[in-house]
Amino acid sequence: DRMERKAISLDIEKLEERLETKIALVSSRKNTGFDKLKELIGNYKNLSVEPCVNASVIAPEYFDRLRKAFPKQDLYKLWLVITQDVNFGKLDRNEMQSISTFQTESKSNLKRLQQKETIVRYQFINGVLKETLSIDHLAAKDLRSRLDRVLTHKVWGYLIFFAILLLIFQAIYDWSSYPMDLIDEGFAAMGEWVRNTMPPGAFTNLISEGIIPGLGGIVIFIPQIAFLFLFISLLEESGYMSRVVFLMDRIMRRFGLSGKSVVPLVSGTACAIPAIMATRNIENWKERLITILVTPFTTCSARLPVYLIIISLVIPDERVLYIFNLQSLVLMLLYLIGFGTAILSAWILDRILKIKSRTFFVIEMPNYKLPLFKNVAYNVIEKTKSFVVGAGKIILAISIVLWVLASNGPGDAFSNAEENSIARMEAGEFPESELDKHIASEKLEYSYIGYMGKAIEPVVQPLGYDWKIGIAIVSSFAAREVFVGTLATIYSVGSDEEETIKNRMAGEVNPILGGPLFNLASGISLLLFYAFAMQCMSTLAIVKRETNTWKWPILQLVVMSGFAYVVALVAYQLII
């Protein structure tokens, strides 16, 4: 019954002849074919027990010696006993003069013969199938065949995949906006509560201005990251992800890769580290090396917090065609840019790296199935937890260091910041209501982190960034998601207002050009910088381990970061 739905036809008579046996077609679902099966079992003595494949053709001399030593035994049974350690019971050896001189082959030679026998066996199987089996895929009526005809179609397959991506990013923005707002406001209120409840002092300031804003900068993105892992899990559990791999193989081959490279590239949207480790299933070294080098271009979940906060600041929250959110379209475009850059880089590397290679693409297409809620929920919880805990440790440590550097400074300029601000207020430079804000800003400017930021400001200024963004970029080389936590910590130092991270960043003013610091030009520049820059020490470490040399990770760091700087510079100068 399944053969009929899948449009599979068998030449039973020919198959019985070639296999030297009898065949019964059985359907337990329809309860048919069992009478014939019982009849054949009852007449088993009429069936041949000779193996279809003549194994002796691989080494005639060796099998002749076996036949002389064991004339009453089946040669194929002997072969299985010798190579597979299969025990068929006692094998009576014929007492003859030549038995004492018989010696078996060495292990290495037996292994070589075993490989030859396997090839001969599968050549026989393939030959039989070509003669007796035919499948008309266009006539198949089962659900899997019908879905595959559409989902792996050379036109509709890509359009459907693109539509699914669009739906995912639309949902990420629309569904997660409410819990994100609650988390953002909750951390702002928590910081204010700690500041007003605990006794004044350095420890209170550390918690309210360093730890809480730093952790808030990562916790706020839990809803969107969880939704991303949710959709990836659903695609994997349903069996659709294998179709995506098969579909993309057609494109990959043109760029020096194969469908096997899609697995690391797709899983790189979660994290580059396991994605690079997943390249171990690529047998060809050149293909594997290229995949390792280009995988960090794909947008991982660590970039997501940076994308989300910048997009929310510089891209209007508007609808396109009354359906799609403009911010979600920009997010999707960033994912496509990352994937496209990875493919283009692979094409360039395929022509630069002079490594001879030949590869074959084989993938198993699982049946479609409804995702199990338990598996999906476990996957989402574990991966989100891993992301938050892993990033949280780094952010907590960096937040404490940054707060200490931002709350202290050398010389009189830092200690006299409050007096200078009061004097400027009295001189009429700004109203009294803004005094606290100016005191905090001046202290930050003359703090240790302020001097560090000013030192690197000439390098990042052409990209449209100030020294605060420069500090965030440098600190995010430990991990990309630290960018938001760093800015949250810096902007929270000395702040007495119950403001969210987003509001503080939106209120920043460009010291040179005036107007918002985070405008369209600087925002696009930042987005492109993080789309291309290699800002993950853990990824560099795993690349070193997988390639067993520092050559490739250092090259990765220099080329990707340099390319990111140039692209961000060009984008800012063109837009501004």
C-alpha cells in the first residue's frame, strides 16, 4: 500500500530470479499478503540457500585455500566468520595433509579484501535495483512526495523558504515587543529601587549603576532569542531543515561548497562555535576549511541584541504594505547580508586556496512529522539558558570593571567635576533641572574609561561613533552581546532618573554634528560593522582547535575586522 502511494513498482519475477528466492508483498495495515508469506515459509526447503554474490571473485587463490581446508562448509559462512566474527556453530574441518600448512591472511589484507567484497556486493544490489525497481516521483500520491515536490522545487522551494524567514523575523519583532518592554522597565525600576532603598555608597552604586543595567542589557533580549530558537527547533523537528539543506546544495556547489556546508551555516544563526565544530562531518579538507572561515559571517544570536537595540533606535516602527514591520524587514536583510557575504567569501576562497578536492553530497530525507512539544520546549529552554548564562558571566564581569573605571578618575578634573558643573549652571549655560545630568556626564568624561575612550575616539569617529561607543566596541571583542551591556553600564553611571536603556541611548547627542548620536547614518554603520566584524574570542579559539594552527584564526580576525571597518566607514560617509 505504501509502494502504491509512492508510485514504486517492482518486477517481482525478475527480482525473484536475480535474488534466487521468493518474495511476498505484505501490508500489515491492510492485512494482505500474509497467506502467501505463510505458504512460502512452509515451503522453505524449496528455497535456495546459496548466496547471490560470489565473494570468491575478489581473491580466488585465498578462497581456493579455504575450500580445500573446509570442503564441507559454505564459503560465504566462512568468510563472515573470519571477517565479522560471526559464530554459526561448530565448523568441522576436514582432516587432510594440507590443513597444517594453511594460514589465514593478515588483518590489513583481510580488511582490504573486505572492502572489495562490500563493493562487489553493492554493485550487485545496484544492478538488481536498476533492472527491477522504478519510481515515478510525479505520480506519487503520499503526503511526503507531494510536499517535497513543492518544498524542494527549484523556484517555489526558494520562495517558500524566503517567506518562512520573513514570517520568523516578523514574529520575533511583533510577539516579543511586549515582554521586552516589561523587562526593560522592570530593570530600570529595580535600579531606581536599589538606589533609593539601600544606604548611599559605592556598593549601592555598583549594584544600581553597574550590575543591574549590565544584566538588564542581556536579559531584555531573552524573548526574541527564545523565539528564534523556537522557530529553528520547529523547522528541525518537522523535517523541513533537511529539505533546506538539499535545496541550498544547488547554490552551494557554484561557490565551491556543498549541501553539507549548509548545516554549519544554518546552525551558525544560533552560535558559531557548535557550527564550526559541525564541519567535522565534511570529509574534504578544503571544503571544511572554507566553511570554518566563512561561518562567522552568518548572523549568530550574540549579534541579535546589538541589531535589535540599534534597529529600534534608527529604523522607524512602520508597516510596509500594511502587513510587514519595517524593523523586521531590516533584521531579515541583515541575516541575508551575513549569509550572502559567507557565500561570496567561500567563492573567493575556493579560487585562492590551491587545494585539490573532490566531494559528494549525501543526505537522508526524514519523514515529515509534527514536532513534539517536549523536545521543542527542552531545546528552546536549554539553548536560551546556555546563551544567557554564558553571556551573563562575561557581562557581569565586564560591567563591574567598567563601573569601577567609569566611577573613578585621575587628577583634579574628575574630583572637581561637580563644582565645575555648578559654576556652568550659575553662568547660565543650562537650567538647574539638568544639573545632575551634566555632573554625571563631566565625571564620566574625566574618568579612567573616559580617557581610554578619548584615546580611541579618533579611530572610530570617522564611522560616526563617539568614545562611549568606541569603548563598547572594544569590550565587545570578548563577546558581541557585551556591546549593549557596556553602553547600559556607561549610560547608567551617575544617573538618578528612572530611564530605560533604550531611552538613555536615544537621548545621546552627537558632540560634533549635534542631533541624536544614534541616527540613520551611525546606526547603519554600526549594524554593518557588527554584521562583518570578528568579535568573539571563543570562536577564534575553536577555529584554532579545529585547524590546529593560529594562522587561520588570526587571518580571520584581521580580514573580517578590517572589512567591517571599511564597510562601516563607507556606509556612514555616504548616508551622512
